[in-house]
Amino acid sequence: METISGLTNWRLTVHREKGCVTILRALTCDKKAILPDELFGLPVTGLKDRALATGAATVEGEELRILGGPESEEWDNRNITELTLPRFLQHIGDYAFMNLRSMQTLRFFDDLCSFGSASFMNCFCFSRLELIRTGPLQGVALASLVYSLQQELDVTILETDGSVLRLIFPEYIEDYTENNAAHHFELKIIGGGYAYHSVFRSKSLSITDYDALWPDYISQEHDEDSALRLAYRRLCYPTRLSKQAFGQYADYLCSNMKRALSLTLYERDMRGLRMLLDLGTVEMEALDTALRESRTLQITEATAILLEKRHTLLAKGRSKIFEL
């Protein structure tokens, strides 16, 4: 077995082809794992069926060991929390990540063009996608992933110009009810997230169409925490945000200021905290609640920001105009 150095630890079974490499099986002991972009000087372009699935059978192929730092005794992909896919990866097979129960974040590049069926079966914690754009034309990977998954997704897009877009795709449920009399199943969509997961046109994300869904989303039954995260993300990362959409999101956050401030403290997002405090009038009750929470969480910077805002509000309240 050949041993090479890398960013993280892996035991790989690969198939070397003319001009590329396909990973047949991959096992790591690291929680934050990065698959190599290249092997033997060739780009890694494919993950075969069940490539990282836990409990998958061994396969025949060229074995390779990658050393990327101290190794733990537990080699089990169930411990992976973050996974970065190879830069030149194009194809992912069926059940590729099955049973990665701890995986929360998947980082991938825009060149990825196909996913197998049930790739994320039993990935119960999976909720964050991070897309790294590689060219002027948007690939199909994000559309394929978001459309195939029903849970709430927190999606970060790193554009080629360095700008960042962060979006929430709310959860929805497909409920199949059997109609015994008619001998068929009836499909019922529960939750307002379905439209967001289907907002792609020709496999391309339209931010204008995404923002246009907001009025309908909040007018129907929806998860309030999800709506809060959606509006908050759009204002924190306002790439291509129209004035109309900005006003709609801002109105929602201002009317839910207490919960919005709590969200910034939970995420320890000082930039977001300042943004919220500058949106409009902040009630003293919401400010005091946030102060108590920041002190409990021992977030010194947040406490200082909130005290500064409170001092400003009190100063305004004391100002008087005298006329003779």
C-alpha cells in the first residue's frame, strides 16, 4: 500500500484511469475531512456507489494511504461532521454518503454535475451546503442537491468575484396518503418550503425569483424560526437584493426584533447584531432581553454593542426642547 501526505487522513481504494482517478472506497478518522483534488498527478473526478457509506463492502482496487496529521484509533466515517469534495469531482454514485449520521456540512465545487440516488440516506444532521463557484456559468450541482432534499438547508455560495451569498431553503414535507377506494396514493405538500426548493430555472438559481417567494411564504403556514433565519441571512448577505425585497425582510425582522437579536447572539454574529440595531427603532424591552442573554452567554463584545445602543436610546429619551 502506497502512503502519501495530504490535508487529512484517508485510507482509499481507487481506480486509476487514463487522465483521471475514481475513488471506490474512502475511510477516515477525522471529523473535518478533505478528499484530495488529485492523486498520482491526475484529477479525482468520481466517487463510486457507497464510496463513503459506513458498513459498505470492500472492493477490489488500488489501495492508498494518505497521512494528514495525528490519527485517532477510531476509523469510522460516522464521525465526519464536515466533508470537502475534490475540486474536479464530476460524478457521485448511489448511496455515496449513506449513514454519515454526524455530517452537517458538505463543501463542493461548481463542476459537479451528477448525483446518484439516495446519496444522503440516513444523514440525519445534514443541513449545510457550501458551493464554491468556479466559472461565470452556474453549474447544475446546487439545483440538483436542493431539489432532492426536503429538510431546511443553509446554503453558502462563494462567488468567483469574492462575494458571498447565504440563503435558507425552508423545510417541506411530502405526505403520501393511500386512497384505498381508488387504489392510488395522493400526494400532499406540507410547508411553504417546496417553492424555494424548486426556484431553479434551467438548473440555475435566480435570486430575483427567490426573493419574490417571500410574501407568499409568510402569508401561509410556515415555521417562524425558519422565516427569521431566511430574512436575516438575506440582509446579512445582500447580494443582488432589491430595495423592495430589502424593505420586506427588514419589516419582518423589526417586528420580530427580540427573536432576531437572540439569533445573532446564538451565532455570535457581531456584524449581524450591528445590522439589526441599525435597521430601525429597537424597543427597550428587546434590548434588555438581549443584554441579559449576552451576559449569560458571556459574549463581551455583544454586551458592549448592546450597552452602547441602550445608552443612545436613553440619551434620546432625555432630550427636551424648551421654547420661550
